[in-house]
Amino acid sequence: METSGEPVPQDEYPSSAVLGATLATLFFPLISLIVALVLMGQQRSERKRAQLKTWAWASAGWIALQFVVGLRRVRCGLVLRAVGGPQWALRGWSGHPGWRHVQ
């Protein structure tokens, strides 16, 4: 019997598992990264290892993006305070009477 070298369907994670991994990455990226790395170390199938590696990279990328955005927001807030720019406390929408100036 000759094999074509293509992965058999059992050699990949089902689409429900991929969807669960995607949702976990979006909402729990650090836990997803840890789980992907642990599962990758235990997996023998090269195709599944590749899927887990992609999951780990996506989780790490999502964590890095959140870190960069958070760092930028903190930095911008510090710059505004350093130059004496306006500091606003949000109580409602922009232009709403709920906005107040913070002294």
C-alpha cells in the first residue's frame, strides 16, 4: 500500500478545537501560550505540532500587541501630564455634560 504523504484527517486538530484555541487566545492569551507549549512538547504528530506552534506564536503576538498598546497609552498619558496638557476624567461621552476638568 502506497501513501501519498498528505496528512490524514486524524492528523490535524478538528475545527472545533481550532475555534476553541482561537477564542482562548483572544480572551486568555497567557494561559493559551502555556497550554500550547506544553501540548507541543507532548505531541508526536508533526502536523499537530505545527498547529500548536502557530497557536503559541499567535498567543505570544497577541500578548506583545497588548503590551505595546498599553505601554503607548501610559506613555501618552505621562507626556500630556508632563507638558501641562488638559487632564479629563470621563463620566460620559465626549462633549457630554458629564465631562469634568481635573485640577
